Amino acid sequence: MPQSSEHLYLARLQCADPDRYFCNLFAPPEVRGTLALLYLFNNELARAREVASEPLLARIRLQWWREVVEGEAKKHEIATPLSAALDSGVFARADLLGVIEAREMEAEAEIPDAAAFFAYARGTSGRLARIAGKILGADSVVIEDLGTAYGISGILRAVSFLAAQDRSLLPADATPLENLVAQARALLQVQPPRVGLAAALPAVFARRDLGKKFAPRTLGDKFAVLRAALTGRV
């Protein structure tokens, strides 16, 4: 990947997804740009529902990205390099299509129950972490578990923001929040392979966030990630 493109992706990722941007800094330099492109693709999928005034428009945006992943060339600052990466085998089409499919839950009226909630967290944040692990050389269900836990913590952190938009990603069956927190903590009881550590580092934020009210990131959060990167333990 050209160095100029890598710097551009990292700069965009810093604004779009600060958590994953910071964790990506601990990846080997030669794959940081590729990981940033993956995370920017994920951000585009996340924005599909955020910027849509109604669910149908979100589905249209997700379909647009599905067509890109399936091989349709489209001129776009993320779609164009993503297509090149897919054509060269950097990403597997099935992997990215799986993330899109999981994102379709966001366009539904509700997430019906805890099972659907956990499937959504695993299919989005969990699968994303596993794809990142593959890029780093570790196709690991452990990394997927840690990514799922980070996804759950992120949903819980976003509750008040989504409520302000009259939205919710919590189970509609009124599963107690402490049950969701407990499940996420159970997923955190593993350690990733060292080679895939950068893909698992967002789980450090999950450990610090779960069971707490939303608070902006602090230097303490970043130092915790730095410590994990140095010790190899999240």
C-alpha cells in the first residue's frame, strides 16, 4: 500500500474510530494501512443507519456496499481501494459480506432478544476483529470473542446517544443489562495469540468500560492499552 494512502487512512480513522485507531498503532507498520482500510469500511457500514432518516435508506446504503464487496467497481474514497484489496486477495469477500449481513440488524425495528443481540455483536465487532486477526496472521476465535466483548461494551456505552435518536440496540425482551455485562466479561476471560494482539487490543477498553456509566476516554485508558501491548495480555 502506498505510504501516502496509509497516512490518509490513518488520519481518517483517528476521527472516525479513535479506539481502533489507537490500537492499530501497535500493529506492524506494514499492515497498519490495511487494517485502517478495514476499519474505515466498518465505519461506513455503521454510518448507514446513523445518517439514514429511515431504515429503508440504511438498507439501500448497505446494499451499495454489498455490491462493492461482490465485485462491482464504484468510485469512492473507501470503496475504490477496498475493491483493489478484495481483487488482490487481501480481504476475503465472504468475510466482509458477513459483516454487512450482521449490520442489517440495525435496520430492523428492534433486536428481539438476547440471542439476537449476541449474534449481532459477534457478527459485527467480533467478525471485524477476527478479520483483523487474519491480516495479522492469526485466524482466531479468541480474537473474535474479545472483539465481541468490545462490541457489547460499545453498544452499552452508546445507549443514551441512541435513545436521543429514538433508537436502541438492546434486546427488546428486556434482558437485564447486568446479564449483557456478565456475558461480555465471560468473553474477556481469554488471551489472544501474540501475533494477533493488535486486533484484540480494543478489548482492553471493554474491560474498563463494562458496568460503568459513559465517560470520555482518558490517558488512563490509553496507558492500559499500552501496558497490554507491552505485556501481550489484554
